Amino acid sequence: MNGSLLGGLRITAIVLLATFGLTTLGGGTALAQTATSRLDEIVKRDKLIVATFSTAPPFCYTDETGKLVGFDIDIAHLIAKSLLGDENKVEFVTVTSEGRWPAVNSGRADIGLATTTVYPDRALRVAFTRPYIDSGISILVRQDTKVNSLAELNDAKFTLANLSNPQMADRAKRFLPKVKVLTFDTPSAEFAAVKSGQAQAMQMDTPVLNWYAANNKELKVLPENLGVIQGNAIFMKPGDFTLWLWADTMVQEMTAGSRYAEYSDIYRKWFGHNPPPERFYGQPGK
Amino acid sequence: MDPLVVSLPLLARGAATTAYLSAAAIVVSTALGVFFALIQLYGGLLFRTLIEAYLYVVRGVPLLVLLFAMYYALPYAGVQIDSVTGGILVISAYFGAFMTEVFRGAVLSVSTGQWDAGRAIGLTTPRILADVVLKQALRVAGPPFINTCIMVVKGTSLVSIIGLADLTYVGKAIVERTLAPFEIFGAVAFLYLVLCFLLSQLGKRLETRLSYVN
Amino acid sequence: MPIDLGFVARIAPTLAQGLATTLALAIPAIVLAALWGVPVVIGLMARARPVSVLTATYVEVVRNTPVLVQMFFIFFGSGVVGYPLSGFTAALLALVLQNGAYIAEIYRGGIRSVTHRQAEAGLALGLTPRRAFRIIVLPQAFRKVIPSLSNQGVLMIKDTSLAATISVAELTFQARLLADRTAAVFEIFFTLALFYLALTAVFAGAMRLLELRARIA
């Protein structure tokens, strides 16, 4: 009896010491982690790692030589130049539509620049900066369908190409309940389906569809938007305030501050017209 | 033919990625197969049961689901792994089960007479295995091993679904851009055929070399 | 990480829808592939060289290219020539063409494994070659190939997961969509794996029953 009592005390003592030790250690490392931000890592590494797509023109896609180009790509270069002094200090990690969240949350990439629209339910899992470009959701149709509005398209004889994310599925059900739906992983697959005639319409971000329509005369964008005002933003792992503040400040400077000139150049290059106007206190020097 | 000619460099790069992934996965899955087969033949009950469970799961779950689990679910557990390494590991773990069956079946197929003869001249089990049984087992294992290697090559095509730029991914991207599925996928199929043909030729070469031993 | 069973119960209906599509794809695919294997094996064993060479080429091409590429080929190809097939049809076609070739090889192995003596015995008893084949060789061959057919069937069930890439709303497709909606990726993929394990176990079990009954007969 006495022996087991002593043994019990000994075990309790060991457990208490162990728990105390582990919590101090664990607490110590937790403190250490919140002190360093991903931003410090980026600066130390001297390279920015960006998660992006390779199939969403004109934001992020590969040209015939396999090189990654697009509006988002150029914005990433601009950010690298502003942070690290050299626009080439970027490494791109191409991901799939659902793969963009794990890419930043797992630490594989620092930030994500992937024609990503801000939605509240997405904000539960990643942190968004303010939008760096306005967007909307539209429908692209083939001219030979002779369809001019959403109402006309809402017919069981048409097939709509969708992207494989829940927001697209919900919108298709809400605005075009009668059409058949084909779901693909990438905007380029949607486009291929429409171009070959397997689908007669596709749902995608308005700037993307405008680009497709501008480059393919047999396609046109319907006038109604499915999502009227939306924004594409940079996203990153939540909880890192330092990283987020820097990224958000960067977006602010690009769209409404010191980097507006470079931003406008990139905007005009890909969209052919000026971005939303900013206050000018003087003429930009040539 | 035009889109094909222009796309050849891209397709070549995709083929190189596929070849690299296949080679790595073949090496790792073979190693796993040998290791697990030995455990299944000579290991203790605990390890044998664990391997049985692993074989059961891998046989019943699609490779694609395992790849998705690695790609989407693992990051939430805090595991940071790049797609290429993760892809190779998952594919190797998957085909490691097939390899285990190949090697175990091969060793078991060697008649017990060989074991008895070895013991009769006084050899211990590991020595019998190494000197007598192994070469005969390897000869039996040859064709199914090559078959499994070909399955590995075909299995690497699934990494295209998690965004890795292998031959299938590159082919699909080019087809989406050019809408020339017959030429491009024809070329893709041809390149896979070449890879698998090279593998089976290698296998035949190995088989003849192994039969020289006797 | 604790598994939230309530969550699993809530996502089960969506996954069940995907399961229904998986079954709707897998069962016809298995049956059709088993049927398609018959003309293919006849072609392989044909005495006319052009026929056997052509069939052998088809078998080699299909066995050395990934089924994913075959699915894409049929799906995009059909759209480009103007007769677009649905993702479901394209996936079904690809599965039947690919596995029919493997099954033909299985049939061939089964037929070969029934020794000549059996067929000769039949001839000695006065049966015509064709009847000898049908009454003596075929039933034994059939019994021998059931395990291999069962294996192939399991592989086909697993390959249906690839159909998601050509827009077939089967089990894996639904799971991916769910994983994008919620953050509970562990629960979802765990449940997904369980579904497939159950499916393949049921199928393998059924084939085992078939094998036992065939043996008794």
C-alpha cells in the first residue's frame, strides 16, 4: 500500500513536471513564431514566391512557348521590384483552382495572385488584401446561338461550361437553372469546350471573357453580369498581420498611390484602356 | 500538323517530366516492394498485419484520391511538401503495394524442393535465399515487374490533375489552346508508347542477363 | 484530429449522389468491357494475319497509354469533329476500350491454361472442335479467369475517379467540390476513401461468391 502511494505520487510529479515543461517549451516556440512574419522570410530569402494559375488569360496563362505571362504575372513582378528592388526576384508556383488555398496555407507560396475573387466564405480560410482590380462574372456565348440575353440562354438545349468551384455552381443554378452544365478544372478547358461546340456558353470573370471575345470573333459576352461588382485580390495565410499589412499597402500604392504609373502601364498593356482614374496633382514626367 | 510542330518543344519538356517522375517512382516503389515483401515473408505478426492493412487500403482506394489527400489535406495538417516530391511519394506508396505482391509471389513460386536442397547441404535461410532462391525468383518476377513499371508510367499521368506539368498536362493545355486533339494527343500517346516500349525492352534485356546466371 | 461524425452525416447525401453516378458508370463499363473482350480475343487468336496484327496493335496501344489520355482524346476529339459526346459517354467508351483489351488477354490466358488434353478428350469422345470448345474448355476457362476479372473490375471502379476531369459528377468530383466549400478536407477525403473501400470490397465479395458457385457447378 505504502509503495503504491509513493509510486502514485512519483508518477503525478513526473506528469506535472512534463506538462509544465512542455507548455513552457510549446509556449516559447509559439511566442517565437508570432514574432517572425512571413515577410521577414521573404526579405531574407530575397525572393517572392507567388501561387498563380497557368490557364486564365489574360491574368495568368502560358503562351505558346510555355512562358507564364499575364496581368497578375506583371503585377507580381511589380511587387517584387518594390519590395526587393528587382522585378525578377519572383518564383511562380502554378496551382489548380482548389489548390490555391493549400498553396498559401501550407507555406508553399508566400502570397497568391491568381485572378481570385473575394467572397466572404473564402475569407474564412485565407486573408485577402483590398482588390487590385475590379471584376464581375459574365457569360460568354457563341454568336451562332443567336442568344442576346441571360433569359434567352436559359434553355435546356444549351450547355454551359463552368469552373469547378462552388460559387460557379451556385450561380449557374440561380441564373440559368434550365441549362445543362459541364464542369472543368480550368478556364482554358471551358474555353476549349465552347470553341469546339461541346458547350455553347461559359461562365467566368468578366475581364477574362472580354479577352477571349476580343480574340475570337465568333464569341461574344452577354450584357448582363452574374456578379455585378466584385474584386480580385491578393490572398495569403491568415494570422500574419505584418505580411497582410505590407501586401495591402502595396495594393493601395498600386491602385491609388506611388506605383499608380507602373500599374496603369500594366493595365493598359493587358486591357487596352486606362484603369479607374486617380487624383493627379501634377503631370507625370516623361 | 502545324500546331504539333510548334508544340514539340513543350511536349518534349512534358515528356522529360514524366520520365523523371516515372524513374523516381519506379526506384522508390521497387525498394518499398522488396522491403515489404521481405516483411510479409519473414516478419513478425505485427508488421505483417500492418503491411496487410496497407495493401488492402491501396488496393481499394483510387490513386487519384490518394494524390488529392496529399495535395489538399496534408497542408492542413501543417505538412509542407512540394507537389513533385509529394507526387512521387504517393505514386511510389501506391505501386509499392503492387511491387510487394510481385516479389512475394515470385519468392513463393520457387518450389520448396529448392529450400529443402539448400538445407540438406547445410545452408541457413538467408544464405539459401541469397544464393539459390533469389535468382530463380527474380526470373519469375521479371515480366510482372515490368508490367508494374509500365503501370507506374501510366500512373504518373494523374499528377496532371493536381497541376504538375507532365506530358498529359502539357498535352491537354496545348489542345485547349489549339483545339487539335488528334495531332496533339496522338503525339502524347506516341510518347507514352515509346517510354513504355523502352521499359519493356529494358526488361527483356534484364531477363536474358538473368538467365545467363544459370 | 477528431473526426466530426455529424459533419460526415451532413455531407453523405451529396457524396451518395456522386456514388450513384460512379455506379452508373462503373457497372455498365464492367459489363461492356467483359463483352467487348470476346471479339477482341477472337481477333487476337485469329488465323488471318492482318486481323491478329491489327487487334494486337490496338491492344498494345491501349495498354501502354494512360486511360486519362484516352478519356481526353475521346472527349475533346468528339467535340472537334462535331459529334460531341457527353463526359459520361466518353469516359464509358475509354474505360471499355482500355479494359476490354486487358480482359481479352485474361480470356486468352484462361483459354490457353486449359490444357490441350481436355480439348483432345472432347474430340476423342466424338464432339466437333466447336462443341468441345464450348462444353469443355470454355466453362473451365471461365472459372479460372474469374479472379483476374474481379481484379480488373476493381481497377475499373477505381478508374471512374478519373472521369471527373471530363465533367462527370461522380464520387471524387463531388468530394472535391465539397472540399472547396468547407475547410474540413480531412473528413471529406477520409469519407471518400471509405466509400471506395466499401465499393471495391462489395464488388470483390460478389465476384468471390460467383467464383465459388462456378466451382460447385
